[in-house]
Amino acid sequence: MNKRQLGPFAVGAIGLGCMNLSHAYGVPPSAEEGERLLLAAFDAGVTLFDTAALYGFGANEELVGRAMKPHRQAITLCSKGGMAGVRGDDGTMRRVIDGRPATLRRNCEDSLRRLQTEVIDLYYLHRWDKSVPIEESVGEMSRLVEEGKVRTLGLSEVSAATLRRAHAVHPITAVQNEYSLWSRNCEIGVLEATRELGVALVAFSPLARGFLCGTLTDVTAFDAKDIRRAMPRFSIENHARNMALLPAYAALAHEAGCSPAQLALAWLLHRGDHVIPIPGTAQIPHLQENIGADGVALAADLIARLDVLINQHTVAGERYGAQSSAEVDTEVFAH
């Protein structure tokens, strides 16, 4: 696989988002199946593995740590803190955003233990806790670098303005925001700000949470715990409108000589040398298909037609519902 620069690390141009091996899209695969996929990714040339304290409330870090321990020196290992599971008085776990220094330190130490490693290569602030100045959260994270617990720092779901504030406290290696043909918020400010500052833009959900694979025809079949059930773009009405985009999209993929999923990833790779997609999957054939996008060349005219076909004006529905939208710091398009 071709390499891209992630701060001091040269990584495969397409990484692996590990979240859905433990979390988010209904019933996850078994631990054994998850380990097989992680090792298949490594064997296929993936070197960037992305997890978080939140995913499976720690289970995903344990899975990644266990599977990748024999290959630890050959991979770039990324995790996130500041949003994790907290057990309530009733014994149930709930997601809590907490960017206080003591919490970030505890999150990091817990992650190190679960990942079975002495240092995390890239440690993100998973969400900016708006009750805590970004300078205070990043300041504590910089002390984790000084202590050798993490090597570099990142931010997730932040605006260009917040990136600049954080970068003034400690160099930021990467911003991980949602970015795909149908989620263009990065293009308001973050795409250019990261390029200017020499920061990698790590694109999560680059396949539009499966939509751009072209196979999500029935949203009523989602598992009861599938997070897409709460996302406006996957409501029955909006999904039907968005499905109308797919025939022309599939035709463009055919013209490019690739699958719809590969077209989405290749489009991202063409947005800039500092853009690194991290698609997730639980299926080894899909993993291999995604990696194949690294070899897809797109003509400028085809990219232009893609941009006209799928963008913030042609996609029906917001990215998140009201509560989740309030929790992120990314720029939004005016309507």
C-alpha cells in the first residue's frame, strides 16, 4: 500500500477503524472473528489501527491490544479519551464526555492497560468537553507526551478554530472528523487548516456509514441497537430520497473501474495527500475491497461529476440528531 504521513509515522494510505468490531452497528462479531479481521488487515498491509476507550466500553481496546500485541512495533496504534463509559448508580454503563485533566489521565492509563502497551502512538481527545477550555485538556495531554505515555496528540470532531487553539498549546498530529462525499463539513475550514498546519486529516465514516457501499436498501432491518436508527439521514423518508442518488453513483464507479466503496475512498484520497480514510468493517472481503481503493486513479472530470452528484445540498437529512449535533464542535453549512 502507498504511504501517507501521520506526524512522525509513515502509515498505509488506508487505515482501519476498529469501532464496529465491538460497537455501534448492531450485534458485533465474536472476539475470535474480530481478531481474524485485525490480523487479516495487518497481513494485507494496514499499519494504522484506530480504537477508543468508548468502543464497547473498553472491549475494543482489549481486542485490539490482544490481537496486535505480537505486531506492536510494526503498527501505528491510535486511541482516544475524554469520552468513555461510566457506570451509574443503577449499574448500567453510559457514555460521558469529560475533558477534565484528571479524567483524561485516567482514561489514558486505562487504555494503556487494555491495549497491553507502554505507549500509544497517537492519542486523541475524542470530543471537546465544552465546559473545559481546550487549552486545559490539551495541556494535560501534553504532559502525557512528556511522561512517555503517548507519542503524539490528536483531536476529534473539532472546528478549524479549535484546532488552532489546541495547536498553539502543543503540536497536533491529526484531526479525526467525519468526512465523505455526503459529509462535507470538513471543507468549510478543517480541510484547509490541517493542510496549512501540517496536520493529518483522518476521515472516519468515509463510506457514509455503509451508504456509499450501495447495499443499504432497507433501513427498517437495522438492529435495535444500531446507532444509525437515530441518524436523520437514515430515516425512512430521507433514506428513500438518498437512495435515488445511487444509480448515477454506481455508474460513475463502473466508469472508474472500481466498486462503489472504492470510489468513495479514492475520492477522499484525491482530496489531499494529508487525508487518511479509516473505513471499518467486520468482513474480510470488504476489508480487501477497501484496501484496493489505494490503487484507483480518478480523472478530474469524474471527480467533478461526483462532487455535483453527492454533496451537502443533494443529501437529505442532517448528519446527527439534535443532541449529538450539540456535542460536536465541527462547522456546519448554512441552509
